[in-house]
Amino acid sequence: MAERFEIVEKALLAMLEGKKYATLRDILSTMNPSDVAGLFDGLEEKQIPLMYRLLPKELAAETFVEMEPEAQELLIRGFSDNELKEVLDELYVDDAADLVEEMPANVVKRILKNADPEMRSSINQILRYPESSAGSIMTTEYVSLRPSMTVEEAILRIRRQGVDKETIYTCYVTAKDRTLIGMVTVKDLLLAEDDEMKIEEIMLTNVIFVNTLSDQEEVAKMLSKYNFLAMPVVDGEGRMVGIVTFDDAMDVLEEEATEDMELMGGMTPSEKPYLRSSAFELFKNRIPWLMLMMVSATFTGLIMTAFEDALAAQIALSAFIPMLMGTGGNSGSQSSVTVIRGLSLGELDFSDIGIILWKEIRTALMCGIALALVCFGKIWLVDHLLLGNENITLMVDLVVCCALCVTVVVAKIVGCLLPMAAKAVKLDPAVMASPFISTIVDALSLLVYFLFAKTLLHI
């Protein structure tokens, strides 16, 4: 599918360069707005306004929402006031609010100047809510019904108002003071036995809703859990102020997943796609974590320095240090990723720490013993007998395997406890992922290794 679209994209760009505008316009009018927006990524700056003006009015507005902020800004700067107003009139309020958040101050002034008073008020209302809250991603365009309405009156209202609403399938029943008291679907209305039935007779009163200050990630999870198309948002007094639609929830989940992946990779999350980020921006996002890891890794060097006499007395021990550190780091990462995922999905909570710890200890013991047995056979059969390394004695083999088993147990305990600790102090658990855990486990694995060596080899 991706290859086919790439071929179509090349053909369309060739039409643009060949000035076959009529044919290009006819093809573009049949395409999905998201696919059309993707075409703009391959255009030069001077071609973007030309391509955009070929789009039919409605498609142009829908495409504009899907475009990258840089292309949007370029177009807005080239729009006349009338053209900008036409685009804004076609946008939903939440999309307009997102646009305002992305643009520089001088562009925002033009947007607000050309927006109609109602939209300007709605945009300002959304922008007042804290970032990452339900209020910041909601739209105020939803269908509101009264409990005293008949089914026929409700359907007529949907027909009249629905064209300007983001979704009409789910309608919300509110009192005169906008207090949310129920919900009804278009299916319920169409299948009602009598057109004269009151909405209050068929509406669902046990409505699941969120507050304007609820965390946007929690809202997205609730939409996924209950399979809703939209989630009603109420203020502190229970009055309905908007809805969060599933497409906005998907964007939130994608952003949160991307942020977690970057944190787990030891980077500061970036708001720009990779290809649109400069080398200096990537440097700024990565260098603080690399500095932190480098400084924390000095503990590993201090431990090796403290036990350098033991290494000198039994030089064979140094050959197995990379294997121990690598296995410990991998073991810790396995536990941390599992726990971080559980915390992100809401499957785990800090109150589960006892269950998690006990399960990880049992898992670690089984993994550690299995690895130690295989390692013991490999060292004795390959390193000692096959390669003839006389420095590797039975006691050296035993030291390595005992240290390996304990290292795996320690690593898995650290791997599960650190994300839980981060969650307890209101940090993102993803911070305590591979790079951070590996650095801690490296130091602990060396400490365990040399303590076993001093104890069993008397060095």
C-alpha cells in the first residue's frame, strides 16, 4: 500500500511540475485529506501555495488541519484575510485551537482577527485550560438535547445543527443550566417506537464523563476502555462544556507513546518529527542524558579501582565482566519495560508493589539459575577444556556463575522497583528505563562479582 501511494505521489508531483492543473485538481478532489496533506511534505516552498489553491474549498480546509505546522504557517502568511477567514470557517474549534498553539505570535494575531467572535471565544476558552488536560483537547461543537424534547424534535435539531458539529452520533442531554443529565445515540432515536416519545424516556442517565482538568492520557484510555466515539467533558459544577473525540484521543496516545519511547531511549522528548529536527536540536535533546549517564558510570570505574588487586591476582576474572554487565542490564530492562507498560496501561499501581516484587524475584531466580547452569557448562567445556585456558579453574567458574545468578536477581528487582518509585513521586516511569537502569545494574553487578571473588577465591 505504501509503495503504491509513493508511485501515485510521484505522478501527482510530476503533474504539478508539468502544469497539468485541471487533471491534478480532478485527482486531488477524490483523495483523502490525510493523503493530500502528505503530498505537501515533498513540495518546495513555492509549490505549496500553488498546490493548495487547486484544492476544492471543503477539501482544502480538511487538508489544512492535517498539514505540518511549517506548511500551515507558510500558507497563512500568504493568505489574504478573506482566504484565511474561509479556512477558519471550515475548521472545528479544537483544530483551530491546536493551530493557534502551534503558530508564532504575529500569525496568531491574524488568526484571531479573522475568526468570527464565537470561534474566537471558544478558542480562548480552550486555551485557558492547562496543557495536557481534557479541556485543552476538547471541542465545544457537540449536539445538545433537552429531556423534554420528542424524538421527532431531536432528529430535526440534529439535521439543523449537525453540519457544524464534529460528531452527531452521540448526543448529550442537558438541563437548562447545561448540567449533563444523560445521553442518547442517533440509533436510539431512529429505532424509537414512537416519534412522540420524550428524550428522557429513552436516554441513558448513567453517563461516564471526565472533568476539564482530567489528564488527557487518562481520557484517551477511558475512550479506549469503553469504546466510545466521544467523551463528554464537564466543569467543576457538572455543566457540560465540550467533548473529546476518539481521533483526538488517538493523537494523544501517539504523542504519549512517542514521549515514552524517547525517554526510554535516554532522550528529552522532542515536539518535532526527526526529519524536521536540526542536528543542534537533536544534540540538545540527547546531551543532558548522556552527561548524566557518563557521570553515573563513574561508579563502575570506582568499583573496579577498589578491586583492582583482586583482578591482578586472578586475571581470568576480567574476561567475564562484559558478559555479567550485559546480562544484568538486559535482565533489568526486561523487568522495567514490563512494569512501565503495565503502569502506562493502568494495569499496575503502586499498591501492587508487593505482588510485582514477589513475582519478579521468582522469575529472576528461575532465569538466574538457568543462565548460571548454561554458563557453567560453557566456561568449563569451551574456555577451560577446548581452548585450554588454565587460568580458569573450577572455583573461577563457580564465582562467575554465582555472580551471574545473583546479578540477574538484583537487576530484575531494580528494574521493577525504579519505575514504581518514579510513579510514586509523580515522575514518568519511562524515565527509569534502559540507560538509567543499565548504569545502576552495571555497578551492582561488578560489586556482586568482586565480592564473590574475594569470598570464594580468597584474593
